[in-house]
Amino acid sequence: MSSQQITHQDYDDFRRYLEDASGIVLGENKHYLVTSRLNRLMREFGIDDFSHLLRRLKTERRSKLHEQIVDAMTTNETLWFRDTYPFEVLKHVIFPEYSQKRMSQMRIWSAASSSGQEAYSISMTIQEYLASKPGSLPSNVQIVGTDISATILREATEAKYEAMSLARGISEERRKRYFIERDGKFEVRPEIRARVSFRELNLMSNFSALGKFDIVFCRNVLIYFSSEMKTDILNRIAKSLNPGGYLFLGGSESPTSYTDAFELLRSPKGVVYRVKDGHKGDAFSSRR
């Protein structure tokens, strides 16, 4: 089967389908990206043209085809300890604050967790903090990773990575401390995995069933949603946070234009947002 070219009408129809199904908003100039990624899947599923593909997608919402379409259109770009500063803020500012509280548990949400690097980086940060200050955090620390892609979550749960993946953010010291080499891959050690669980979740959906969190990482994902959906997601994240809870966004993301539920907090280690509830942490200066 030769490669098919997508018409403007089919492209617009696919954009509407993708936004309705996943919340992902495609720009008007992504024809080449869509064509190149979907042609491979069309050959795999024996689909002749984009009109046929769209007809199948509309009638097979929970199918393997739908799952692979979402996988193909989701970037899944992730690094270990991405941008560094969020993990420094955790270690030097938020964890010391929480260590002063009598917390029975601490819950952290890694939204759009992709293949698990962020969630496991958080767990490693906890491990390092506890190594220097034993018993300073609750014994029950839960990290919940969620993603729209069931395929990528299976990889995250398996917690086995190629050497090339580890080269993107893992130092030699951390590789030796937190991974076991088996059959040419590197598996995250059990004590790091024990804190982490994964669930399939579309951020457009109701996520109240996940429960309350003290910290939420929702980094570099809001850029894929419409303005209206950003407002909705941020307001629901605010409701999912415990009083004084913290939100990390990507470096180019800000809640300011979409909700007034958060205040921007600066520390020498970096920026984080706190849900507005009257609580002030001494380690921060706040800007409303």
C-alpha cells in the first residue's frame, strides 16, 4: 500500500476526533506529522485511506486501533530528572517543610507520566532525602503515575530501560545505586518501585477517584489542550490538592491566564505553584 495524503477535510475531521477523544489540540499546520504517523498504522491495520480510518475510529472508540492512534499522536518525550529544578525544590524546600508536619502519609501525582521516568525520579529524590534525614518523611509515601496511553504505561510498570534512556539524565552514581542490569537492560530497584503505581487516565476525565494529593507534577502537558480545557484541568487539580499543596508545571507553562486558584512561589532552587488556602511556607516568597 502506497502512502496516502490527507485531504484538508479529513485532516479537520481527524483534529476534531482527536480533541474529542483525548483533548489533544492539533494546529492547522500539522498535516505532514499526521500523515507520516498515521500511514504506518493504516498499513498495519489494512486501511486504504483516511476516510476509511476516520469511519473506523468513530465506531471503535475503545479498540486497539484507537489506542495506537493516541500513542502515535502523543509525543511521550521524557527525561530522568527533567529540568533538574523541580527535584531540587522537593529536596531542599518542600520536603523540609513537610518534615515539620505530623503527616501520616504523603501522596504525589505524576500526571502524563509517560514511560515512568518522572515518577521514578521523584521516588529517587525521596530516597536521597531520607538517606540524609532518616525518618523525616511519612513512612507511607505514594506516587501515582497516570497517562492516556495504555501502551506506554505497560513500559512504565515494567520499569526496564535501555542504556540510551538512562543516558538522558541519570548520572553514573545514580545508575549504580538505583538500577539492576539484567539482559542488557536496566531495571529500577524494588525499593524505588515500591512507592510508585500507574493508572491509565485521560486528564479530560474526572480524576477525583485518584484521591487527594500533597504534590502534583503536571509538566509539559497542558500545551496540548485548548484554553477552556486548561482552565478545567487546572481547577480540578486545585481541588485534588490538600491544603497548602504544590503544583509543578513545565518551564513554559503558567496557570495565571486560566485560573486564580494558585499562587506563584519562588525559592533559590526554582519556581512552584501552591494552591491558595491561606497557608504560607517560610522558605518561599510569594507573588500574587
